[in-house]
Amino acid sequence: MKRILFVAVALCFGAVYGAEAVIRVEGKNPPTQCMKTYTPLSLNVITPVGLPWGFDWDVKGLQAGGWNWVENCDGVQIGFINTADCVRGLQIGGINITRRMYGVQIGFVNVIEDNDIPFVPIINWYF
């Protein structure tokens, strides 16, 4: 049983780190060029404690955990508290907070800072 659990954890770890894609982001704000790493799956207790480890990740896929924080999320965030700078997709949780959103938030507290009505309970959206 321990071997099966170890192999399953090793496969998940390998899938997360093996499937990452590094892209070059160019912008006008310093630094003008930097490397940003994306991961298709982020599982954490409280960011940065989880897989992958740290804050240097953006998510293109699923981020699940107790307290999720990411700069950019293209996909789904599921957790008790979800925070992000920009989300394109879906946030499901007790508290959902983002600066920019292109999608839907479902939870008790939903905040989209750049929306005309920034706070809406139960469901909030911006397209």
C-alpha cells in the first residue's frame, strides 16, 4: 500500500513539473523581459505550501486548495479562499477576490475590483 501511495505521489509530482511550459512575457513595466512559468495543476494547503512549491507559478488549468493565491489563472480555482490578480475562468469558494475577471465567481463573498459593482454575494461575473 505504501508503494502504491508513493508511486501515485511521484506520478502527480512528475506530471505537474513535467507538463509545465515556460513562456516569455514581454511588457513595458520593469523588468522588460522575464520568464513566467505555468502549471496545469496546482494542489496546495495554503499557497505556497503545495505542488508546485512557491509563488512563481501561474495556473492554466486547475488550482485547488484551502487558500489559493496566484497572479494569473486561466481555468478554475476551487478553495475556501481564492485570490488572484487576473482570472479567466471560474472561481468557486467561500471568499473569491480578484482584480480583473473574465468569467464567473461562485461563493459567499465575491469581489471583482475592476467591475462596476465590485462586491456581489453568491454569484458575480464580468465578461
